[in-house]
Amino acid sequence: MLFSNRLEQFPEYIFSKLSREAKIQEKETGREILDLSIGSPTFPPSKKYLKKLKEYIDVSGSMLYPGYGATPEFSLGLIDWYKKRFDVRLDYHELFPLLGAKDGVSHLTMALTNEGDEILVPDPGYPSYSGSAQMAGCKVVPYVLSEKNNFNLSILEIEKKITKKTRMVWINFPSNPTGQVATLNDLIPLVELCKKNRIWLLYDNAYAEIVFNGYTSPSILQIPGAKEIAVELGSFSKMSSFAGLRMGWIVGNSQAIAALAKIKSQVDSGMSRPLQNLAAFILMNPDNKWRTKMIAQYEKNKEIVMNAFSQLGLRMENPKGALYLWAKIPNNANDSYSYCMKLMKDKQILITPGIAFGNSGDRFVRICFSNDITHIAKYL
């Protein structure tokens, strides 16, 4: 039997590979692996939201096809939230529901590029930016987030990578994997650069509500003129501990969103009505008491994990955002992948090798602190 040549253009998703390795290790040892690789929140969702979800499921017609695009409730909720949270005004044609932010990552590439186009991605950065580009037959052009610059955004680094073939650039703050953040002033020159070169700016803001030490995440759409070239992704996965429900959104340039909607009309049938109603309720009825407890728990987890891995010889900064520690491996370690495999065999702990996020990450590992670390001491 024949298979698509497309399968040769991109690697297996790193977390699929790590999961398989962990299952082999558990089978061989008979001991459970402490998985700190995937950023899957274990802090339970708000009871208020769970109650509402049950109510929406019981509504007559809730199991019918939802139609394509946003329901009126979802649209109103997102418009209301962006105005209150960022002082950004959205119109109905400037938003669209996603089946998780990752849905937007893959399908935006299909909607906005042609084979052979160049896509700028952060290095280190979320692997799906590169994977989706490769699936679409595009050339991945990494721009380095340098350790020397504390993994901050460098406009000069991006500018020197732009060519006539550049179609779009991915930006992600708070960053997965580094935890670094950006201010609005950091982003203004980037908007101007993309407008000047007529390239799409794709801003992944999935971790906007997972922040620490008094930091507040901006929206790229707060910058005047950003809607000319920019779209922004958001997610309920981390924001509301609903990772498994696959709820997200895209806002911004209406033409880009219309192109994405056309692609998605061929590959799925939209976000279910109960989930769109739940999304609207979450956006218009924030459970601040619950969120304060969630952030406090993550802060506590972060300190415990930082202390534990520091004792193993890893060096790291205290991140202001996202759910990860970006830790430098000991000098005597060969590379990040072999270090992670050895740690799993020696300690039954699984973390993510930095090479998964780009060549610049090979002396680092990513450690997630949103998972259950109650019994971490027994693994060390």
C-alpha cells in the first residue's frame, strides 16, 4: 500500500514519542512514571463552570450540529471579554471559535501560505509551528531567542531573517517553553515590521492568564493598526483547566479569519453548542476566587519543582508566565534528549528535551509544574 509523501516532511510529534517511551519504561520496571513533560493542568476546573456545562448539555438541541462559526453567545462573550480585559474592540467577523489553540496553529498555515513559502518560528518555540509548516510544504526559518538575551524578543533577529518568500511569523508570549514574557512596548516594533514587509503576524497568546509576580499579558491587538496584519490565538485549556474539552479562539484580521474558516469548513463541523455556551459564560462571568487559588497552587508547584531539579544540578530562572521551567542541563550531559532518557531510567521522571523546541534548546529541558507533583520527593 502507498502512503502520502507528506509523511516524510515532518517528524512525529515529540509528546507522542515521549509517551511511548514512558509506557515502555513503566512496563519494564513495573513502576509509574512521574510525567512532567506535557503541560496538562491537574488543578480542577471551577465548580461553577462545571455546573454550567452540565446545564448546557441538558438543553434541548445541544447535541445537534453547531453550525459553522461562532454562536451569538460565544461572539458576545469574546467581544465583552476583550473590551474589559484589553480595551480592544472586536467585530463579529473578527473572531472565530477553535477546537483548542493548536487547531488554529495548523489550519492557519493551510489558509495563509503556499508551498515553498517561508515561515518564521521562534527557536526555542512550540513544535507545532514548525510541524504545521512542514506539513504544508513550507520552509521553516527559525529566529533565535538567545540565552544571552534572556530569551527576550529581538526585532533585529527577526528582521534579518525576512526575505521575499516570508509569508508569516509566529510569536508566543508568555513563551512555551521558556516562560519569558513580553510587554506592549516590546511588540510595537514587531507590528510595524510586519506591516512594512506585508507579512502575517500570528500571536499565540494561549498563556495570557497564567502569569506570576504581578505581570499582566498584553494583546497584540492593543497596538494601533495591528489588525491589518495580525491575528491572536487564545485558549481555555490553561486559563480554565479545560484542556481536554478543546476550546479556544482566534481574533484579529477579518480576511485571515475568513480564510481559516473556509479551511475548517472542510475538516470539522465547529465547536459544540454546549462548549460555546460554556465559553461565553466563562468569559462574561470570571471566577476570580478560583483563578487566585489556581495561580497560588502553580506558584507553590513551581517553587517545589525548582528546588527539586536544582538539587539535580539544573540551572533555571523563575518564569513570569506559562507553566514551565526552562532549565539548563549539567555541563557533563551530552545533549538534552539523552539527559531526559537517563533521568527517566534513573528516577522514573519524564521531562521534555529542549531539542524538541529547536536547535537552540539542546542544552535545556522543559519541566512542567502544572501536573500533580504531590509525591515528587519519592522519585528523587
